Amino acid sequence: MIYEISYTALVFFFIFVGLVVGLSFYFGRKTRSSSSYYAAGGQIHWGVNGIAFAGDYLSAASFLGICGMIAVSGFDGFLYAIGFLGGWIVALFLIAEPFKRLGKYTFTDALNAKFNSRAITLSASVSTLIVSVFYLIPQMVGAGDLVMPLLGMPHWAGVLLVGAIVIVIVASAGMASTTYVQFLKGGLLIALSLVLTFFILKNGLTLTPDFKGSSSHYTFMELTPQVENDKVVAVSDWDVIAQQVIGDKTFVKLSQNGIERWFDWERGHNRSLLKEALTVTQQADGQTLYNGEPKENRRFYQVGHMSRIVVNGQEVEQTGPLSPFEFLSTLQKSEIVRFLQVKFPDGADQVSLYYQEPTLGASFMLPGLKYKIGRDANLWSKLDFISLMLALFLGTAALPHILIRYYTVKTPRDARKSTILAIAAIGGFYILTLFMGLGSAVNGVLDLESSNMAAPLLARAFGAVLFSIISAVAFATVLGTVAGLIVASSGAIAHDFIDVYLKKNLSDDRKVKLGKIAAFTVGIFAILLGMAFKGINVSFLVGWAFAIAASANLPAILFLLFWKKTSETGIAASIIVGIVSSLTIILTSPTMWDKYGLESESALHQLENPALISFPLAVLTVYLVSLRWPRRSPIADIENSTGP
Amino acid sequence: MHVNNTSTEKETLTKRKSSLGIRLFFIYLVFYTGFVLIGVFQYELLAIQILGGLNLALAYGIGLIVFAVVLGVLYNYYCTKFEDEANSEQTNQMKEGGTT
């Protein structure tokens, strides 16, 4: 998809990014000790911390990913919202206060507060690093998607830009800066989503979403073919070039004035119709054509519209303003046109074709379009659904960059109040994502090459200013989250691994310096991965990070808090088993198979999310290993040896 | 709960709060699991229209989000109450100790 650069957007964007970087330099000058680098010195107000929590959590996955997945797959995107929020219940009711009482700077320290075991230090720091990196990938992918329409840059340039800015932020400051940045952007994100939802509802539903002439809605062509022996032989004004049967669909290539277009041949009992499709053709000579023309010609339209709107049993052209309830229930009774993708070779060319699939609102508003659990379900798809819901539920409490925020307020009471404020803010936001996602699905704003841009592109339809502010906030969202993650992973390397595990008794000064070097290294790594995973929905990618976190960290945390006999060997073994099993399942999953350039159907298994297998495996490990190799010294001694 | 209690908080208070947390967690877990199980075993139920024309999937999903917030607020209310009670008990004991 090609985008025009908007200069209004550019101005707002640079003001905002400037503000973020400026803020972090300001706080950076206050960062002197290692405690203020890693945990903001325990000095942050609970209200600020609560919104910052929300800011941390509402990463690219929430704003870009969930909205995008709802826009493309309907209710299945909302599953992520439900699971992401459910996870906070685990964090609040089981983990928050005990953790705060155990607490030091990092997740590793908390796990190790009772044992002082080198095996735990090593395994926990590895797990922090891996989870952070997996969480970093979607943020980087989202950043790349964002800058394409905003600055007219290619995807890789966006990834590089975010990486560079964040490395500067983190290397110059630390946790204090990221808290205030997260606070600012968390608050703004929620406010702007309210504005966007208000516009969606005010606008209502319409068959021709042209925003009162401010953007032109493209109506897809429908042609009537002449057919002989199951073949299209002629179409008026067009030359028939080729015909391909893919699965139960037939696609026909036509040409007019030297331009080739693909059509989806729809055959009913008494009708035969060619419906225009959208294509991206990778030609043998390396050129890429969008709908048969170069990208600059802008023939690769934004999509997403309704084919029927039903109000009180009557079909209407448009509804006018709707209440939130009316919006949802009208969509449920109407029909939405989705675009589904098929890939096939055409001579020496590779064609990626998107055809129109009218979908009843009633199925769009139910789970099952992406995670098949109703019609067309099989055992794998049902397991996949359970696995996803498990990972989302258990992952939140085990994310290292979320846990680290418990230490930034003074008392357990404040940590609790922060968390509840965060839950309320995040819950409110997730209900808004439903409207923003559905709004993008029906207002002709979707970019078929990446679902991640649904919400910002919808904002663009409502005006350049709203678009620029939302993009800038979303970009800052990515910046903030990436910064937080890099602090967490640099903590894992510099503090846990080098300082504690290798027992190099570093001076405070050296520790901060080392943290910054580690941050730089992780940053570079994240940039490379962000480029590699272009085009995948960011929520889907975050689902993996959650699954790894849930498998590697949560069994260890829960057993430590709730089972007296948990041993240091058990914890370390469970973390390792959790990481290895979840990583193995992810790396052999259909999506990765596709990334390796293999057929996704031929993958070793069809499970996209590993939690269903890796979490119970890690639980079993911590239990059995703790029984076989019990903790070595009596508790009293351990308590005395852990120091302040 | 056997935490390494480094703060000055009393053990009984910690226990009260954590057992409340565990109970609320299980209440939520039941509702969350309910949603997943309906999806897997009784998919057709999710399409039933309830509550102002919304289907069960939407109502349940939005309900789970709202319910989490409600439980959070309840938890905070009771924990704060427990803490205040424990504090006033402590000051009362100190006062009594002073007079005798």
C-alpha cells in the first residue's frame, strides 16, 4: 500500500517524539544510583504508577494488534482483550502483594529472595531476556507499520528509527524516564480512543463510507461473463487472459488497456458474476505490481465495507448516529465484506490475491473466524483456542517488565492501588478497541498488507489532525514499551547475570554503565527481529511472548508463593523446561513454517500457541523436581542469609 | 502463605488479605473458564441473543472485563479495611499497654 505523507502529521509527530526524548533526558540527569536506574528509586506516586502500568501494558499489541485483528477477524480479536485483562486478576490477587514484600529490583531477585541460588539467577535471567525479546518483536513490527503511512518510509526504516530512539532514551536515563513517558502516553491513548469511538458512533454505519466526500469510497467492479464449458470465454470491454482454480474458488485474469486484473468468479444457481479482487503480484523480474500496476498508481485500495445494513428488519443505506449498543446489535444483524487471501503461482509470477467474502454480522461477532471452535473446527483448532486463552490469562503476571513496576511505589498498599487503577483504565480501553476495530472493518480503511494499521487509518479517515496525534501517541507507545523492555532485559544481563551470577562485585557506576551496554546490544537485536517478522499481526506475536512468560515464570512464582516445599532446583528446572518447551513448539508452529518458506500445513504440528502443553509441563517439573531434590537448608537459615 | 515478611505488616493481616485474594481469584477463574468451555463445547450458545440484542459472546466478553474491574475494586476496599483494622488494633494495644 502506498501512502501520502501528511505534513500536519509530521509536525505533531516530531513535537511528540521530541517531548518524549526531552522528558527522558530531563529525568536522566536525576539518575545517579543503580536503584534509580532500575526502579526509579521507589519514589513514584501510585496514581502516576497506575496509569504508567496501563501505559506499559497498552503496547502496540493492544492498540494496533487487537483493533487490527477485530477489523479482520471480528470477535476473535476481542478474545485477546478478554484474556489480556483477565491476566491482571492473576497479577492482582495472587502475585502483587507477596511479590512486593519479597522485592528487590528484578524478577530474578524476587524469585531468589529465599534461596540465593546461582541456578535460579541464571535461569531467571535467561527467561527474562527471552520473554523480553519476544515481546520486543511485535513492538518493532508495529513501529515499522506505523511509520509507513506517517512518514512514507519503508517498514525497515521505521524499525530502525524506533530502535535508535529507544536506545538513546534508555542509555541516557532508565526507569524514571520510562515511568513518566508511560504515564503520559497511557493517559493520551485512552483519551484519544474515546474521541475515535465517539466519531465512529456519531458516524454510524453506511454502505458507502466516503466521510461526506472527504475520502472517496471505491466501489469494486462486478462483471457478467459469457461462459462455455465451465470456462469464462468473454467479458465485454475486457480480454480474458487466464483462469485458475484454487480450492473451491475460481479466479479469472482479465486485461483492459494493457492492465491485468484478477476477478473472483462467483457461481450460484442462476447467476454468474465476476467480482473484482485485489492482488499483489511478485513478478519474475523482481518488480511488484499492485492490482496490475506499479504501487505509485494507487490501485491497491483500502477495503472493508458492509454489503447490507439491517435496522428493524429493513435494509437501509445508512443508519446515522448510533448508541454503543445499537452499533453492536446492528452490525450483528447486517453483512460485512471481508477480504480473504490466497496465494498461487501464475506462470513465473507469484500472485497474492484477496477476494471478497461477504460475512454475516452474526458470525463476525462470534469467535471462530480465526480460531475455529464452531463450524469447521477440528481438535487442533480447539486446542489452539484453549491454549491461547490460557497463555493470555497466565502470561500477564509473569511478564518481567510488568512485574518490575511493582517496585516503583513505596508500599504494598500503593502497589495494589496502582494495579486496580491500571485494571480499570485498561478494561475501559479494551471495550473501546471493540468499537475501533469494528469501525475499521466497515469504514473502508483497511490495508490488506498489514492489519496492524486499522485503528490509525480509521483515524485518518476522520481527519489528518486526529490521525497525526494518534499515530504519534501510538509511536510513543511503542517507544515507551520498548524502552521498558530494554531496561528489564538489560537488568537481566547486567545485574542478574554479570553482577550476581558471575559474582563480579561491580561498583554502582560500573553497574549502570554495564546496563547501558546491555541495553544497546538488546536494542540492535530487537531491530533485526522487527524487520524479520514484518506483516504478522502484532497481537498474535504478543500471544507468543505471553505463552513463554506463562510457562517459564508463572509456575515458579506460584509454587514459590504457595507451596512450602518448593526447592531452588525445582524453580530453576521449571523455568528451563518452560522456556525450552514453549520455544520448541513456537519454532515448529505453522506460522514459523511459513516464515521459513515452507508450507504451513506441513509443519510438525498445528498448534499455534504453546501454553497448553508447556505450562502444565513446567508445573509438573517444579513439583516433581522439588520432591526429588528438596531445598537444602532450613528456612530460618535461608532467611538470615538473604540480606537486605 | 509463607512469604519472607520484610515489612512490619502483621502475619494475620497478610493471611487475611491473601486468602481474600485467592478466593476472588477462583471466582474469576470459574467465570473465565466458563467462557472458554462454552466456546469449545457449546459453541451454539454463544450466538444466542441476550441483553439489548447483543449475543452471549459479546455480553460475556464485555462482562468479563467489567467483572475484573469490579472484583479489583472490592479487593482494594476489603484490603484497606483489613489494614485499617489491624492498625487501630495495634494503636489500641499500645494505649492499653501505657495505662497499666
